[in-house]
Amino acid sequence: MIYRDFIESKIVAEKEDLYYTLGQWRFKLEEIVYVNLTDSVVTAEIVDKLLDASALGTKLVVSIPKDYISQAILLASMLFVDKVLLMDESVDKNEIKDYLQPAVVL
């Protein structure tokens, strides 16, 4: 049960839910890497690319469409993924980048 709670704590439904976490990361001078996934299926190739992306900074935030909660759970269970942001299709990707202020965008 502890693992489920940990995994679910890595999934956020609104960018505002990241406010406290982002503040902590910025205070610690963490380098945020942001990856926007549009694919509904997390394949071995995507996992490999995310692993490479995680090496480009100290925190990895992955966004995925809101409808793919099972894929979000899979992503959140990966040790190198720090947060999974469930995105509504109508959200402007540039708005998210401005909010996160990542060091790297992929």
C-alpha cells in the first residue's frame, strides 16, 4: 500500500498542484527537464528516451493527456520520473513551459 501512495503522489492533475514542489526544487537549484508525451502507449522506446532525458537534469516532469491514467501510473512508477502531469488537451503547452520554467524541454 505504501508504494501505491508513493506512485499516486507523483501524479498531479493540475499544474497548480506543482506549486509547492516547484518552489522546493527551485530553492535547491534543481534542473527541471520537461517532456510532453502525446502518445497514449508507453513503449520501451519511450521509456529509453525518458531515461536519457532524465540525465539532462535533476528532476523529470512528464506530461500526458488526462485520459491516459493507466499510462500515468506506469510513468509514475519509474524511479527516474519525479512528477507526471495530467494534461487537458486545451492547455497551451507554452503556458506549461512558462509555469515550470524547465532547464530542458523535450
